[in-house]
Amino acid sequence: ALFGGKIRCCAYAGNGTLFVLADKLYLYDTETSSVLATAEAPLNNFEAQAVDGGYILSGMGDSGMMVYIYDSALSLNKEIAVDALLQEDFVVSETGGAAASTDGKKLAFAAMCGLYLYDLESGTLTTLLDVTQNAGTDSISVSMLNGAAFTQDNSQIVFFGSGSSIPAADGQEDFSIYGSIAVDGSGLMLTKSSGYEIEEMQSSVSRLFFPQTFTQADGTLLWID
């Protein structure tokens, strides 16, 4: 068999390649049907992103959200325990909780109480949105962040989560929101997805998709360029 043991997880790695998790982590070329590289499996389930010069894998470990940074040959360059880095906050979403810029120089974390930008070169952690400090716009207050992704030019971070109206309406529950903010913390934009409850965020080369919560799916799909 090509892969030793039962296949437990797969993720797209760009340019016709896949990450396949079995007895170890395989980088598999679908065009040539060959294994390009292998490494020890860091997680039982993960998301993967191809960046300049390598790959970034993220997922929930025993101590919360973990990020693993590999070069193109799957040599591990860095391991980050995100919750320990955030100290007083933590990531709750397994999908989209950690995202990488396409150049591999920055990470974004969508956590329970905020949105954070981490510079891998300088080690600087910046808070872009702080839910405990009433982050939001004139009409929408951010309640929680569930996922994030960088735009293709790495100038902005798109995110989704939940929010509430300003002023607050009696008896109104939090609703799904999505928005964007520049990496320098400027230009916050928020949109209420009226009547549409977002379950997760999925990214492609040029679009972001926001599938509905399966219990309320009505056949529509929200996406943005």
C-alpha cells in the first residue's frame, strides 16, 4: 500500500498536492501519484495552507490550538502553542482559528475575545480587535470571533463570528457577522448576515465561502471575493 495504516485526514496543499495523514504525514502529488515528502504526524486533524517556501498546518492539540511551520521538504521549522502565546485568551474554532499570510510571515488568530496578528519574524503579537473593549462599529458590536483568513495581498484579514446590534434591542440574540480589518488595525468593516447563520469559513485561491449551519441550511451559500 502507498500509505502505511489507515488514512485519518487529508488536506489540500496547493499545486495538485495533498497532505495525507496515516501512520505519518505524507505530501502526495496527485499528478504523478508519488510521495514527495514525509514527516511525523503532529495532529490527528488539521488544516493546511501552502505559503512561500513551505506549509503551515494548524489544529487542536492536547493544549489547544497548535501551529506547525514546515519548509517545502516538510522539515519542521517552528511549533507554536497559540493559547500559551495569547495568555489570557484562547481559540475555540478548529477551522479558521489560525490563518497564515501567503508569504508565510504573519499569522492571524480568531479567538474567544479578540482578533490577533502575530509577526513570525519579530515575534510581535498585536491585538486588532478586543471584544472586551467593545470592538465594533457604530451599529454592530463584536461578541466573538470564530475564524479568519488573509486576503491575497496580505493587506487585510477577513473574519467571521457573532455580534449584536447597537443600540441593543430587547430580547435580541446575537447574530452571525463577517467583516474585514487592515493589518494595521484600520478600516474595520462589519456586515450582519441577516437570516443566515454561518457555520464556518472555507477558503479557495480567490474566494471565501461561509457555509450555513446545517440545521438551518436553505440551499444558499454566502461567499465573497
